[in-house]
Amino acid sequence: MCGIVGTFNLNEASELAREAVREGMARMRLRGPDEEGFFEKPGIALGHRRLSIIDLKAGQQPFSDLATGVTLVFNGEIFNFAALRAELETMGRAFRTDSDTEVLLRAYLEWDEECVQRLSGMYAFAVYDPRSQRLLLARDRVGVKPLFYALRGEAFYFASSLKALLAFPRVEPVMDWAAASHYLTTVRTTLGRRSMIRDVSALLPGEILSIRRGERAPTVRRYWDFPVVAAAEKSGESMPEAAGKVRELMTASVREQLVSDVPLGGFLSGGVDSSILAGLAQTLTGGHYNAYSIGYDLEGYNEWPFVKLAAERYRMWCKDIHLQPEAYPADWKYLTAEKGLPLSTPNEVPIYRLARALKEDFTVALSGEGADEIFGGYVLPYFSAYDFERARRSEPAADEILGPVDRAIRRLYRRPWLVDHVDQHFLLNSWMPAEAKRSLFRPEIQDALEGDGEMLSYYRDLFGRFAGCSTFDQHMHVHARINLEGLLFRVDSSTMAASVEARVPYTDHRLVEYLFHLPDRYKIDWMHPQSAADSERLNAAEIDRKGLVESKILLRRAFAQEVDESILRRKKVSFPVPVREWFGGFLGETAQDIIHGSALYGGFFETAGVDRLLETADLPASGVALWPVTNLCLWQTEMGIRL
């Protein structure tokens, strides 16, 4: 893990913000505590903070080609760098280091921006090419590594974090209202390209940005996306054949991601995803893999019995980290200030604490993010596709003549029909209903946002891109695009705050591409032949609660012999943190102080609406809504964000 920052003047004669680059580097110290590097030429300045992982002595950045002057700053890892190096050496290219950084630079010199098609890894990088007077930015396919940018007049700025980007005086800390509204709905800090800062953009996963001197704006193109495969074009492989292929791809991914010149460990939750990773890593390292788990000393808020099962099965050393609820507020505030953005889910804090504990012994950690998104781990949002199909066949009707399907839909969605996929998606994936959210805004904010029109348009565009897929696949694609990017940013930022590099083997693009070519039933299907009949009068949430559907079928089949049966058959449990309950108790006063101390209280939020949330914090709906509201206020105060 590293941090990159830079500025590129479209007019070489313009004043260069070199000191702001150095300040941006300082703000990313924890992303790269081992070394820093700075590069400057007329009209260009690049900065780098390094967390040394590969070629500890010779991998310093910025890294320049002596013959051409082409210079690279790079955050992340190229996992197939050894194979790429061998290919380039057969073409006569010489190397002066053993680092993946030099391999990436040589790949660019050989194949220009098309080099990204040959990369397997997690990365965000910038290449300055004096031959064409061009700056090139690229981000990995699924978005493990973040990258933000802004154009102000003739100056282009970029950085690994918004906190570093705000070091440039012309990038003012003004909140983007639409992105803030989207955050309150989804706890995701980007709305497409929009970031939480006005006129600051996020380079999206799988994108390349190019800007040249003399041009007025950058050009952005997508070089990779989740495959769009119609049902008729899905693979005809049998389940055993597909399971064998998944084992092969997962083993290859873990093997690649175990390459490191510093000690490496992993996170173990006791769930099926992290258990599979731990088993593979233990085998591939010859029994030298170590794991860490975390939980609260509260009943129902730790998974240590299952962690112990996995550790004993794999004969693996595992350290349990016991957290006390009273420590949560201080960690919450620290992590918000370090991240420079509102937190996403409440378990971001324990992930940070887990990384901090792991840092005592290791610098790199394997983590299980991505398995649910690509193997079909979320029954409700994916299986709800069938709710939509049923709702589409039903007309709005009076209560007294509602049929069983209509009643089931009303129980979940609070209405007897659904407008479209986007309507359904928001009803299922919102932290608070749209009406409740709007009631929190001041009138002028409501008027400026014009409801959720921009947000809904973005989601409709996403659904439109995957219109050729089955209804199930459309929901899976959109959920993966939105949810996975948020989860990956969460694990990157929370581990970065402890100077730990998190690697996520489930996001290997070859595995992702393979899985999206397989039939839907290999991911989620009825538990038994009778289950479909039993579900006739139920909605997706009720089907999930009754256990009528099996999720991540192919993943479970592929590793059935390696994972303890009780873990293999566990119902999915998210990293549990009882923040909702805490808001009704000891955390309520903290939330009130944060909210009342923020300029958003009375400036963005209507005070009466927010105070009602605080007064009813012990109610489930209020506790859920308080999380994003309090986070937004905490971020505003910590970062000095203006309206």
C-alpha cells in the first residue's frame, strides 16, 4: 500500500503547486510510512509515500526511465509482475531492480496505455510521458485502490485520498450535496464519478484517464467492466466442472497474492469466505500462515467459536482481538479524520482495530471482500428479482382484493406494486426511506436536490447497461458495482490507517469474468425442490429468513472438503457491531455532541428533524438513520468542510 499525489499544468508556464504536493504526501504518511519520493519538472510534480512490500531496497518512487524520462508513481501491487518481466526480457528489455514498479513502467513503455490489459493486480497509478506531454491515470478493474482528481483552470490535480487532494488550495473543501444525499441513502461516498467534495471526481474502477498539454479537459475511457452475458449465452459447464475451475482460479489468485518480501497474515471471521482463504493460504505457505480475528465481548457480537473451528482444522495460529464498546467513539473519530471521509458501515472501526493489531507482526493481510458480490451471497437483493417479476404481472389493487403475492410484496415494500428495478433496488438497499431522508433536509437543500432525481438516473443507467442479462443478473451486476466498490474502499482506508496492505483474492478479474458467465442457479437457488412451492405466498425477505434458498452454491461445492460443515452451512453474518443499540445507550450522548457541534446542524439538516432522531435513538429506525447522519456531521467538523 502506498499513496500517490501530483499536479500537471496544461500550460507549462503556469505556477506549479509543488508545496501542495509535499503537503499531500505528508497527509498520506500512514499509507506509506517507510519512504517518500518527489519528482519535479517544468509543469509537473509527483509525490509518493511508500509502504515497502516488494524489493525493499530498490523499489523507490517516483520511478523514471533514464532514456525517455517517462516517470511513474504507483499505489498497489502487480501480482503477475514476474511473468510480465519474463515476457519483457524475452523482448530484450533490461531491468535494474526486482520491483513490480519497474515492470509496470516497462510495460507502459512497450504497450502504452494498453498495458493495463496485461495486468493482474490492485493498482492506481499515474504516468507522466514527456514525449507526448501527457499524464495518464489508471485504476484497477474492480476498484481495490482509490484515485481522485480535479481540474481547476489550467491545473490538474490527483491523489489517492481526498484528504491529500484537499492540500491543493484551489481544491476547496465544499460538500457536494448530491453525493451527501446519496451517502445518507447508501452509506457510499461516491455517486458515480461524484465524490463528497464539489467538483472533485473519482476515477471509476476499470478506467483510464488521459490529459495532454494544450487540452482543456481530460478524456476518460473504460477498459474493463463486469461481463454482460445473456441467459442463452451462459456456459454449459456442469456444477462439478465449474467447481473444479473455481478451485483452480482461487488457488492461482491466492498463490499470486501471497508474494511479498515482508511478513504476511490474514483476517479470519469464521465465515465460509475467510475460512476458504485461510485454508488455501495455509496450504500454499506450507503451514506458515497466521490469522487474526476480532469481536466484542458481548453475546452475539463475536464469531470466536467458528474462528476456533477453522483455526483448528487448518492447524493455524490465530490471535483473537477482544474489543470493548467504550473504545468505539475515540477510534471512530480518529478513523474519520485519517480517512478524510465519512465512514461507511459501523464495522469499519473494528476492521481498523484488527489491522492495527495485525501490524504488530505483519504488513500484508489477506481479506475476504468480494466473495458475496461475485458468488451470490446476498439472498435478499438478488432473489428479490423474482419479487419484481411477480409485481410486474400484478396491477395496483385495493386491499380487499389483493392476492397472496400482492400481500407479500406489500409486507416488504410497503406498497402493492413496484415502479421499476431502481424503485425496488432503493427500497431494499436504503439506510432510511427517501421520505424520511428528505424530512431531515432544510427546505433550500430539498429544493436544490430536486428529490433523488440524479441518483435515480445514475442507477437507471446502470440497470440499462445490463439490460441484456436476466433480471437476477441485472440486480447482481448493479449490487456488485455499487456494493463492491464501497466495501473495497472500506477495507483499503481502514487498513491504510494502520499502515497495513489488504489484499482481496476474491476480486481477481479472471475469477470474476468466469463467474459472470455461469448460470444463475450456480450462485443462488432453492434449497430443496419443494422450496419453490413453499415460497408461493412469501416475499424475498421471508424466503431468506425461512432458509428456503441456498446462496454461494458454487463456492460451497468447490470447497466442501476443506471447510468444516458447520461453517459451510452457516447463514451469512455481517461483521456484527451493535451501533444501533449503542445509540440508544452510551453512544447517544456522543452522537448528540457530534451533531450539535457540526455546521450541518441547522445548515444542511433541519434541526427539528435531527433532534427527533436523537430523542428516539432507541427505536430501530432512528438508530439506523443516525449512523449516516452522525458520520456526515463528524466528517464535516473533522475536515472543516463548507456548505
